[in-house]
Amino acid sequence: MVRLILGLVICVVSLASIAYLSLWDSKTPPSDEILSSARVSIAGSDPISGTRSETPGAKEIAPAASTFTPPTATPPAKRARPKRPTSLDQLGRHARAGKVSTEDLLWKLEEAIKGKDARAARELTRDLIRAIRDGSMKADAVADRLVGILKGLNDTLTLQGVIPQLGFLKSKKMTQFFQEQYWATQDLQARQMYLNAMRQSVDESSIDFLRQVLETEERQNLRNQALFALSRIGDHGGLAILEETAQSGSGVDQVTALRLLSNRKDANYVPLFEQVLSKPDSSRSYETAIRALQSVGSSSSVPALESVIDNPNVSEYIQNLARVAIRQINQREQGGKRSRTYPVERIGRPDSGAGK
């Protein structure tokens, strides 16, 4: 009996299992539905009901790589800065052709000065001066920047290649800077350098400074530079100081002033040259005055020259110079041809043994 009941139970369970498996197989979706369900599962929810699908036995499939690239905001293109010339030769050519801005040239010059590159600083300064002379740049536009670059620089070697050339800017701001730097240093080379630069751009506003140099400076080469700068001014103020020095000065100052006035070839200074010959003085001042009269003197100068010839205290060299000057003046007054003057060797140099 028990065996009969157990067999029935086993049969019922088997039939139920078969029926269940048949029912489950009928509910399994096709392969394309599995793929579709997998896509929906990846998306996160059913596109119609909005609920997440949960398909038994279905394996998730990795999503395919998307080929869509979302648009990104493109930043505005930056304005390209012109490439600065790299070599000095290239920069010089561009500067002379007006293809280099003032800013670029000054930037390169500042870099060379701060780096104490004397050669580069000298060449860049030359290019800057040429560009200003050609009208590609304005002197006033660069003066302030140059003063800012040069202040505080104590490298004399670099400055020697820059400062004298900057005198050609003829800028009052630069001239004022030269004067301030002159008094700020006691270095002989530096002071000479600033005076040399001022010679190219001096004007009436520099007269007081140059007079102060003559009154306070003990070194003769600096005094000569100041006298030369006064001769470049060309107005009555500067020339009046030269004339005063030629009359009442002594030594090298007097000779330098006489030579500078003689170089002007101005007959208005003939009385001054005659006055020098009337005073007992060194042969150097006599020689300068005689040569000046030989160029611009007149018949009124002959008596002063004859007094030199008759002076027993004057060397034969100076007396012969006076004779040549008289001959030149007479021929010029008579309108005749200019005769040949005696060479210096013929009339004897003071250092060749010519006596008094």
C-alpha cells in the first residue's frame, strides 16, 4: 500500500515538473527580445512604463561605444604676437626698415644692458639712433624709457657703448639725465663719457652746467670737454665764456679756447687774437693766435705780427710763423694768388732744436 502511494506521489511530482518547465519555456522571449531588454536595462528603465526591466536569466550586454561627440565651446582665437627678431643683424635690418616696434627694440636693449652685454647694447643703441633719424621712431617716445633703463646701472663698460651715442637723440630729457649722472659719480671715465654725450645735444640750458664744470673741475681733459661743448652751442652765452677764457685764462684752458674760436673762421675775433700777441705768453698761445690771423686777419693785424718778429724772447719757429702769416694777409688783401707757405720742417719745430 505504501509503495503504491509513493509511486503515485512520484508520478504527480514528475507531471507537475514537466508542466512547469513547459510553461516557463513558453514565457521565455526570443533572442531579439533579450537584446532589446538588455538595452532597456542599460538605459535604466522601460521606455514605456518607466519601470526597470528584470528579465530572468538575461545577461547584461556591454553598451556599444557611442560615436556622438557633444559640441564644446571653442575659445576665441588669441591674437598672435609678431615674432621678435632673434639675431642682432636681423633686428638691425628690421629697425632700419621700420618693421620693429619701439617696444621691441627697447625691450631687446634693456635685456642687453641688464645682462651687461656691451657689444649687443652698443649695436642696439646704434640701431635705435638710426631708426629715430629715419623717422621710424620718435626721440621723445623713448627718452623716458631709456632713462628708466639706465638709472642704477654701474657697469662702465656697457655704458661706454651706449651713453655717447644717446647724445645724438638731442633730447632735453637725456641731456638733463647726463648732467645728473655727471655729478652723481666721481669716476673719471664716467664723467668724461657723460660730457662726451652732452657735446652732441647741448643747448642754452646747458651753459650753467658747463660753466660750473670749468669752475670746479680740476682734471684738464674734463675742462677741455666742457669748453668744446660750449663751442657747439653757437650762441652768445657759450661763445662769451670761450672769449673770456681766451682773454683772461691761462695754460691749456686759454690755448683750447683760442683754438675753438679760431676754428670758427670768424673775423669778429681778430682783435682778440691780436690782443693775445701783445701780451707776454707761452709759445702755444702765440702759435694759435698767429695761425688764426693767417686765416682771417687783415692788414690791421700786420703790426701785431711784426711785433712778434721783433721780439727777441720769441723762438725762431714762432717768428717764422708770423712772417708766413703776414705774407698770406698781404696776398689776400691784394687779391693775388695764394703763395706757398713754408712747411713746418723748413721753419723749424720747437722740439727740433730751433732756438730763440
